Amino acid sequence: MTCSSSGRPAASDWRDQASCVGEDPDLFFPLSDLAAPGTEAAMARAICRRCPVIIACRTWALDHGEDDGIWGATTAAQRRAIRRTE
């Protein structure tokens, strides 16, 4: 457990609650950005869709310009499209 400077337990980070914790990181950083059925990207996105912190994850990736991997069930191409519309 991490403690804050006041000695109290630090607030839980959204990443601690993510469904991808313990999964193979390579699954979330596939060589192809395509999410066709049966691909690593599709498997990663399926894990994301059942995640309790999917929105926080997606928001973090959008806010930080993350251009690699699957974050919040979105591919890099999907996040670029979202950023273009904002």
C-alpha cells in the first residue's frame, strides 16, 4: 500500500482496478492497429469492455496523447479520430 505524505493510505489509482492487471502487456500493444475478430487487438478490447475503469483509462489515453496500444477499448486510430473531433 502506498501512503501519502500525511501518512494516510494514498487514494487508489484507477489502474489498480483495471481488468488488464496481470494480463500479458503484449496483448494491448499488438503489431497491427486493426481490430478484426480473432486478432490480439480484438482480445484486448474484449478485456477492456468488461473493465470497471474503462472510461478513466480511455480518458487518460486521450488526455495524454497515447498513440500506441489499446486503451479503454480504443485503438490508436480511434483515439486519433476522437481527438480530431474535439
